[in-house]
Amino acid sequence: MKKYSTILTLSLLSVLVGHDALQAQGCIAVRHMSCATGGINNTNTAMNKGQFQFVAGYRYLHSYKHFVGTVEQTHRVEQNTQVINNAHSFDFGLTFALNDRFSFALNVPYNDNARSSLYEHYGNAESANPNRSRFSTYSSGIGDIRLTATYWIFHPQKSMNGNVAVGLGVKAPTGNPNAKDNFHKLDKNGKEYLQYKTVDQSMQVGDGSWGFNVEMQGYQALFNNTSLYYNGFYLFSPRNINPLTGFSVADQYAARLGLNYSILPKQGIAVSLGGRIEGLPAIDLIGDSEGFRRPGYIISVEPGIFWMTGRHTFAFNLPIAVERNRIKSWQDQQDPLGLRHGDAAFADNFISATYSYRF
């Protein structure tokens, strides 16, 4: 029974550590990218040669709280000038195992975004917008597709109690990097007109750049149906600026660490609790970092529950923010007085649900 429980825990853990690596956090334009290394495309630690696995993931967030650094700008909500982002993100993945240790994963994201604000339309000032009129812009479409190759360091069948997988992938600029919509404006006579232009960077479904990612995951059985999980993801974006928009093409990162516990091993039910950090750096590791970006990160506590039955696995996670930080961008750092520091809106939490099927 102990051996069975350990294997089941690690099977569910593979789904836990791999899915939902990155998710846009409001104005911080961390585009939706699930970690393909082993997890999201594997319901256990060993896919057999010739096996496939399909994964469908859904994530939703509602952001409205503004931060400069780690300080919340509470007056934005009090004055009704906050920016509200609602994002529905889907991720569809397919993995093929060349053998027990080596596999390829294709991930296709789809995003649907809505953004409500005052300042992008009539403006925040009461003189320009006395009725506090709020309007919305929208964007949707397929995002940037990724192809990732992954490899388990130790043979899965011989390392049931602990293993590490590494991955290397490429991101193609398949998503629209210049989504546009109508903005409500007033002319000098106070008459409204519509201006069709580029929507905010946080709503762009693509960044217009090729990139490459490195990722890893690992697990270690501990005691009584309990195991440790950890994983990390970094996307390199060498391009400096998207010439269509002037937006900076930024790197992205995420890391997770926690515990997984199998509460009903025979029924395939497990729970998890961990921490995660995800964000967008001010300075890229490769290439320049000019243009407009809102860099920052969010640290969350992440409870989750998982159910595996036959070839099907269901997962639900609810990351809850404990620290949000809008760090200074490259443009902010050019201020000779050191006073410039832009803000960004973050979500309190987001909802994540994932389904996987192996065949």
C-alpha cells in the first residue's frame, strides 16, 4: 500500500508541477504560458514510448488593485480611477513520448481579454470626465505557440521516489502583437468620437518575437503519501522593441515549490499547498530592454486539489497573492532624479482548472 500511495502521489504531482506556470497578472503583461516540462503533458512520471497526452487548461483573473513598488495605491479604488482587467485564458497541449524519458510538447494558448478604465478614454480628471464615465476595450485570439523538448535525468521506472526533468523550447510569434479596438474620446466641443488604436500591452495576445525557454521540474517522496515538488520556467526574448507598438519585448519567469499529499490514494485524490513567484524583469538577460513595459512580480500561496481516474486527471488551483511588486522599468531608471516609478494593477488571486487525458 505504501508503494502504491507513493506512486500515485508522484503521478498527481506531475500534473501539479507542470501546469499553469505563468499567467498574466493584470497590467503586468506576463502572457499565459504553461510549463511543458513533464507536468502539464504527463499524468504520471513515465510516459511509455509512443504515448500521447492531451491537456486543456483554463485560467481566469480579475485585477484592479494598483501598486507602485509593493505599496498599494488605495486611492485609485476610492476615486474610481482604477484599471480593471478581466482575462480568460485557455491552453491546449499535446505531448508525444519518443521513449520513457524523452518527449515533445506543443502548447497553443488562446486568450480573451477585457479592460475597463477612465484614463484611456475621457480621462481620470474630473474636469474632463465629471461623470466618471468608464469604457472597455477587448482583445482575443491565439497566442504565441511553443514547442518544447523534455528529458528526465533519471529513468522514471527506476527512480519512483525522486526525479528531475529539464526542457528546452522555442516560442513562435503566432499571436497578434498589435491588437486594436475603439477608444471613446471627446473633441474640443465635448462631442464624443471613437479612435481605433492599439490596446494596452497587457491585452496583447502576442509579443511579435521569437523566443526560447528553459524549464525544469522535480519531485521527491518524503513520508506518508507526501512529496515535495518544485519547478521553474524562464522565457528569453532577445528582441528589443515591437516596432508596431513601441512595446518592449520582455523576458518572463516563474518558479514553484510546495508539498503534495495523497488523501485518498485508492480514489486518486490528492491536495497540495505551495508557493509561487512569477513575473517580468526590468532588464532582459539577452538583448536590450528599451520601450514600454510594466515589470514586476507576484508571490502567491497556492492551494490545490487533484483527482486522477483511469486516463483522466482533473486539477484545480487557487493562487492567492501575498506580495505584489511593480518594480522600476528600464524607462523609469533613466530618470536622473530617480523619482520616476510607474504603477501596475494586480489581481488578488486567479482561478486555474486543468484536464488531461492520456492515450
